[in-house]
Amino acid sequence: MDICVIGAGYVGLTSAAVLAELGHRVICVDKDLEKINNLKNGIIPIFEPLLEDLIKKNKTLLTFSHSIEESISKAATLLIAVGTPSNIDGSSDLSFIKSVINEISGHIFSYKTIIIKSTVPPGTNESIYKTILEKGVDPSQFNIVSNPEFLREGSAITDMINADRIVVGLRDGDGYSLSIIKQMYHGLKSPYIITSLTGAEMIKYASNAMLALKISFINELARICDKYLVDIQDVAKGIGADARIGPHFLQAGIGYGGSCFPKDVLSLQFSAKAKNVNTPILEALQEINDTQVNIYIDKLKEMMPDLSHSIITVLGIAFKANTDDTRYSPSVRLMNRLSEIGCEIHAYDPKAVLPMAHNRIIQFNRLEESILDSDCLILATDWEEFLQLDWNDVKSKMKGNILLDARNCLKKNEIEKLGFNYLGIGRP
Ligand code: UDX
């Protein structure tokens, strides 16, 4: 098939690379000319494992363009994967989607299957369909499909190839588009879940809200376990063994970040409020996540009453391991809070770059430099390279001996044997 992917971000580039790998001819379009020129020269704008290799491997099938008009003329299947960031009020900013739909509507001269992969609030696909009709496009010339993604940054390629499910939202009476979707994903073994356009949109939001809820639940439980001197990892194992709960997303720590959970939970809340539905669970899970950083600050203050003027090393800037993405990173929020208290922060991350310039927060290119003479070390992102560190050597380079494990990912007993004062949450 000829497919035009609109949007060259985390989702668009991953989708384009995987679809080319499946044998399709793919044109990936973006309005960012510099990004497109870089991609044409083999420079990938984001760090995502396996992505660069897959793009290079499929360079005869995968091309890049700056022009929607030129690109959609060559493809009967259009996949829209542009961003839908949060507005101040928590609603989704659909301006990028709207501008793409406006541009597409003016260039439909043969049948198009328009697939919305972007995360959009319930009801958006239906309104997109109406908008295209209002722009004068004949209903016989197109159809809309909702096909949300469930990709995790850091494992997006494998998540798409081994998806737990492919969710497809169809318009009433659309007996054609499913065959196009199945042709597009031919070769993937994932089961299909077929629903309405709005059903597919709702599945996406419910999925992210449920995952965020699991994280906030285990973090609230960790706060309780902390007081009862119970190991939260035993509790996570004990409940996770129940098939109805499952072992995933029960890792207590400093909380979730990223470009999805924060914005999608807010957007779902906004959609609910628009229909006068109260969302106490969505409120609560956000409140726990927003205040989780405070728990760690309080723990530090207990150990170091006068935090100001101390040197604190923070390992990890990205919102999670295996990505360079710092959007809504709990580590960044923690560093900002510590700098407000007067600490000097020495930060290091294998891939991510500090998203802000700050006179008290210095990013080091080498981990060894970031730990020199520090009073306390915080592990804020669970990069594998941190888990494999020679902690004896780390301690010899520090001035103090406090290690705050904000991802509960180190072995407490081993760390304490080296002379560290280990702090976690629910880690007695
Ligand atoms: C998420 C969803 O997993 C994915 O399906 C959706 O398409 C996009 O949003 P992503 O945000 O990329 O993916 O990463 P994810 O692995 O879900 O982690 C999100 C955040 O939760 C990270 O900050 C991570 O550190 C945190 N997390 C995750 C926990 O704190 N505990 C856990 O047990 C798991």
C-alpha cells in the first residue's frame, strides 16, 4: 500500500518506520522543514531504541516530505499522528489536527481512508468527519477511522510490532475501512478490537487513565507501607500475582511523567466535566502524582535538616529510562523544588538534556563528574546504567553518604553494606 503518515514525532516516526518494515511505501510528512531535511539526511530528531536502524533499513520504502498536498496525492491511506498537547484548562489542543484536516480537505481528488492515530477526546473523530463534509468533500471520497496507539517511549517499535491489541473505531455503516486497516497491519499478529469512532477514542483515554491509576495506587500504598515498615515490593508482588491485578505498573517511586499520562488524564477529566460527570478517581490519582515529589523532599529534609547550600547529585533527567524526553519529568520537578530550597544540583542523564537553564542546576556530560563531592545522590530515572554502577566507587567520590532511590530500583541491603544511608519509599 501507499501510506502517507502526517506528523514526524514519536508516534508518527515509529508508525512510518514499522509500516515500511511491513512492506508499505510510506511518505512521512511534517511541517517542520528542518526536521524533514534532517530526516532526509538520516538524522533522527528523537532518541527511540531501534528507530534509527529501522528507518535506515527501509530507506527505499520510507521517504520524507514537507508538503501534505504533494504527499497525499500519492497515497489512498492517510495516517494522522500530530500532537494534541494540553491547553491551560486541561482540554486537548486540537489546533494541529484541525490544520491538517483543513489542508487535507482541499486535496481529496480520489478515495482516501483517513486514519486518526493522534490521541483525541471522545467525539473528535465524528466532528472531523463532519468538518470534511462541510468543506465540500463528497462522502463517497473518504472515510474516517480511529486507530489509537499504545506505544511507550523507549519501547515504541516493539510495542507497535507486538501490540496487545489493535483498536479500530469505525463509523456506522462503514463496511470498507476495516479491510484497509487489516491490509495496513498485515503481518502483525495482534488481535483486533472493533468499536465505534468514539469507542476507540475512549479506550485510549481509559487505558492511560487506568495505567496512571495503578501507579498512583501503588505510590499511595507505598506511603502507607513506609509508616508500617512494610516492603512495598513484597506487596506489589503479592497483589500482582493475582491475574485480575497483574504485576505491571506497580513500581512505586517518584511518580509518572511523560507527554501522555499527565495530559490524557486531564483531557479525560475535561471531557467528563463537559458532560457534568464528576471524576473523583481522576482527581485523586493526579493529586497523588502531583504530591509524590513532596514525599521525597520531606524524606531528605529529615535526613539533612539544612538542605540549602548542599550539593545534590540527581541521576536521571528524562521522565523514564530509554528516552530523551523530559516532558513532565518528575525528576525535573524535583530538581526545581530542590533548587528553590537553595540546593546546588549536579544532574546527569545518558540521553536527556535539561529543559531549562538554571543557575543552581548544572548538567554534567560525565556521571563521574556529577557525583564529585556531593552530599547526597538521588536516583530519579531508572536507567539501566545506573543500576549497574560500581556503587562503592560512587561513594568514594561523594562527600556525603545519603542515597535517595526515587525509583525504588536498587537493592537496599547491598547499598547499605557499602556504607550508604539508603532512602526509598516503602523500603524498610
Ligand atoms: C504511556 C503508556 O504506557 C502508553 O501505552 C501510551 O501510548 C503513552 O503513555 P509512556 O508515557 O511513554 O507510555 O511510558 P510508560 O512506560 O507508560 O511510563 C509512564 C510514566 O510512568 C514514566 O514516568 C514511568 O517512570 C512511570 N512508571 C511506570 C512508574 O512510575 N511506575 C510504573 O510501574 C510504571
